[in-house]
Amino acid sequence: GAGVSQSPRYKVAKRGQDVALRCDPISGHVSLFWYQQALGQGPEFLTYFQNEAQLDKSGLPSDRFFAERPEGSVSTLKIQRTQQEDSAVYLCASSPTQDGPYYEQYFGPGTRLTVT
Amino acid sequence: AQRVTQPEKLLSVFKGAPVELKCNYSYSGSPELFWYVQYSRQRLQLLLRHISRESIKGFTADLNKGETSFHLKKPFAQEEDSAMYYCALGTDSNYQLIWGAGTKLILQP
């Protein structure tokens, strides 16, 4: 079946612009995670959804970052007034269980955001 | 603070030689440890997790709570093992996976 998909794959934004990154998880997957991966680093947790409920948003770096999953499937990560330090790959992952981080996560290809 | 350390950014081994990718973690509770792998131009995927105690593609990893380590080992490296390897820590205090910075494994012919 289809894996996790993300769009766009690449996004160039001018500093100060708003961006929206989309994640389509595997159908039926309960858990959805967003990560930020800077160049040469491992992924860093941003936020976690269980169905439509955002249970953990402690990793969002500032109030410019906002995520939603209104119907418990597709999720959108929005970044307002982008800054250069927001340049990174944004990864989405989904998992079929409610066990949070304990079960295998299935990753999307990522969206590479470059802020100029 | 919870932390995962992968001390080697790059590891170069000869084909057929043993491989050990190091991972140390910092967490006082009961950890859940994972190894994820990213092959060239592919997405991150799970390689193995300590609780399943499997050998995947010839790789094994043993959780050593005394040394707080979860090193990844393979007795004979193969060309197809060239990839980026990430160690990750799950805890029972929140929903986050905490990741190391990754080790790039390169196979020399």
C-alpha cells in the first residue's frame, strides 16, 4: 500500500513568509509525529497527534509553529513569519498504534524548507 | 536530561570486516531503544528495536543498562550496509523519540 507522503518536497520561502507543509499518513494510522532535521543532525521531535488530538507539542520551537490534524488523518504543519533558522528538513511519521514512541514509525520523504 | 550520543559521525570499514556503531543514552527510567537506517535517496526506516531482540540484515544490538549503551553490530560488513544509521530513545515520560546525530557507515571495497 501507499506509504507516508509529504508535500511539497521542496519549499523556498523568503524570510517573513508563511508556509504550510502537508503530511498524508498511512491510512488508519492512529499516531502522527512531526520532526525537524537540521543539516548533519538527527531528527528533533516537534509534536505528536493521536487521531485528531495533539497530545504533545512541547518540541515546537516557538509560537510561530502550529500543527493540526482536524479529522485524524492528514496533518499540516504551519510556520508563520519564517526565519533563516527554520531552514531544515521537516519529517512526518505515522504509526498504527497508540503507544506513542514505542512502536515502529513509518516516515515520509520529508519536506526540505529553505528560507532565504 | 534525556540524550542520545553517537560518537562517530563517520565510520569507514572494509567489506567483510566487523562493524560496531556506538550508541550511548542518558535516561534514568526504563528505556526503549531503536536503530533506524536511511539508505541513499530513501526514507528513514526501522532497522531494529531492543525489545524484539531480532537480528535484521545480520545486525544485532544489545541493551546494556549498566553502560547505558545500545551498540549496533554486524560480524561481516557488506556493500549494501552503506547508509546513515540513527539511534533513538523512547521514554515512558512523554511521546517523544530522542535521536542521536547519526553515523554514516561507508564500506571500502
